[in-house]
Amino acid sequence: MTAPAGSSGRPWAAPTAAGPVTATVELPGSKSLTNRALVLAALSENPVRISAPLRARDTLLMAAALRSLGAGVREDGPDWLVEPAALHGGPVDCGLAGTVMRFVPPLAALAGGDSSFDGDPAARVRPMRVLLDGLRQAGAAISDDGRGTLPFTVHGTGSVPGGLVRIDAAASSQFVSALLLAGARFDDGLELVHDGPGLPSLPHIEMTVAALRAAGVSVADGVANRWQVSPGPIRLPDQVIEPDLSNAAPFLAAALVTGGSVTVPGWPPVTSQPGALLAELLSSMGATVIGNEAGLTVTGSGAISPLEADLHAASELTPVLVALAALADGESVITGVAHIRGHETDRLAALAAELTGLGGQVRETADGLVVRPVRLHGGRWHSYADHRMAQAGAVLGLAVPGVEVDDIGCTSKTLADFEGMWQRLLDPTDAAQAER
């Protein structure tokens, strides 16, 4: 993969750990849960208060997109209050947010008037054809000049017939979630069939189904790869958003890299978030993992075991886990993540290129990576405007002096103050001052 010629962001010298870290890291709300709550609240018949939401670029883009379509989304102290309103057409800036570019078009089809969708330059290569074709099967009108990517226009008529829709969602579970979230508002509901190879990130689809049921929507999912959403009203109760468990990955990884201990408070004992798999995955890499009323605590021994794992269900964890694998004491094999070639960047190619640039030995496979740990050296780590790539660079920098992440600002996609949180993780003095 050719590294980008330059970066519009700010280079950042990733700090190297002086010793074992001992920290408690408070995480903001889940992006996945926040954006699902916003979408369902915009379709709900009642006002909805969303407490402890994530406020980062992806969720701010979602709130702005819904406002552009007429939804009443306003700040009420630390919360968001979403009030019922008739939807109309409007311009939608997707940024680089997959949930915005996938979840909002079905709402635009239900609105009255045309809605134009576009985003960052990198967003224009993310796959959209499956969703657009699925919406067309449901009766929506969309103009995209045959590209199957941004930009495109949804010609809303105020209603969508719905019915049977067949798609191949192997490239992204978001295609399924996007259609399910709006399905109850289609005239005939939605019978959605995934007609293709294995679905990635199934926990995210389960999260969507759980959110719909909490809003009083009838969803039948007893048959594999088939979902039946009955038409009817959406009445989402007030929401309290869980901490974002996927964003815990770099902080918990720091415990393994430094032989320290990191606690994330508020870790839910039962959750639909794929990030919950971190407990099992980090344990298999040699960490001691304890979950109790205080949260989840990960303690490293100073050694990192190699990882052999199918990350199909939690692919967003791949960059940080690959960074750990590069520092392990044996060869790691990651499988089941071919679909992350279509994420913010081609994450498999990007990880291979950047680790190789630091002296690493990485081999791409059809659906993953083989990582052979060798002594790494410092150098430029390109983020490709991808928050997970930047986080992986930060993890490597803990053990490898001289790693420079080319655009640490891209972490604002899901963590508004990653750089500050990382510094407080490593500097107890800063952490104590922040608490005071």
C-alpha cells in the first residue's frame, strides 16, 4: 500500500512508557449505541433523552445530519434531547462516518424532498452499492450515476413501500443495520435477507435488533440471515449510553505493553458491544483480566503472548491487537477480517505497510494478517485518516522510541481527547492534576 503523500493533520511523537502504567481510564459513551439511539429517536413518536452520549466527530456528524433532515436534535446540558418532527430533504455531510453514510439514507427516503449525501474524499471510496440497491428494492429512488459510492441523492417521497429485500452484506454489517433501523416505518415493514457469504460483526446487528425491540418494534430473527421487521410505531424510551468498549482497546493494551495495570470503570457485565471480547482476547495474550463492580482491570506481566484469533465479530479491534502482536514473543495469525479492507482505509494493507516501515515482518492473507515479531525501530506511522490506525501507532510507541503518528487528530472521530487521555495514562502527575 502506498503511504499517503502528506497529512492534513498534526504529527505527534508517540510517547514511550518509562515504566509500568497504573491508571483508571474513564471512557465516553459508545459511538455505535449513540448513533443507533439518535436514528431511532429521530423516527420515534415521543421525545427521547439520550444521556452520556459520545460527543465526537462521528456522532456530531450524525446529529447534524438528522437536523438537516428536520429532526429536532438539541443539546440539553450534557444530554441530547430528540423531539418528533416531520422529516424533509436536506444536505448531509457524512465526513468519514460509516454509520452516517449508511444509517441516514433510509431516513432520507422516508422524508419529503431530495437529500444530497457526500463526505470526506476518503469516504468516496467506501462501498455503498449494497445499501443503495437494497433501498431501491424497497421502493426508494436514488441517483448515484451508477457509482455505488458517495456522492448520491436520495429522492424522498415521504414513504417507502418496503417488503422483501435481498442483499449481500458480506462487506459490512452496517448495510443490514441501516435497513433494519428504518424498516418499521416502511409501509409494509421489511423482510431482509442476507444472500451471500458470512456476515461480519454480527454483534453489531444484534445490537441493532436489541435497540429496535427496546423501541417497541417487532423483529423476528429466528432464521439465520433473515430478519422480519413488522410495520408500526417506534417509541424509544430515554437512553443511557454505555462506555465505548472498543475505544478501551489502546488503553487496556498499554497494560500488556508496559507490564502495568489499567482499569476501565463502568464496564457492563452484559452488553451487545463487540468490544466486550477484549477481555477474552487480552487474556489469551497473557494478561490477567478481572471484571467486578469497579469495572474491568487488565494487568500485564511484561510479556505478550502471540494471538491466533478470528476477529470476524469484532474487527474494529484488529489494528490495536496487531500492534500488540508485533510486540509479542511469537508469530500471530489474525483471520476473518477481509471486510476491513473497506473501512476508513484498507486496514490490512495499511497495517502491513506501516509495520513494515518500522522494520516489522507482516504478511497479508486473503482474510487477515500473519505477524512475526522482530525488533522494531522508530519512524513515521501513517494513520490514513483512520482513528484505529492512529491508536495502533500510539500503542507501538509505548515500546518503540521514535514513532511519529502523522495525524493524531483523526482520533477525534470517536474520542474527542485521545491525545490528552493518553498523556494522562502515562503521567500520573497530569492525571492527579486533571482530577483536582
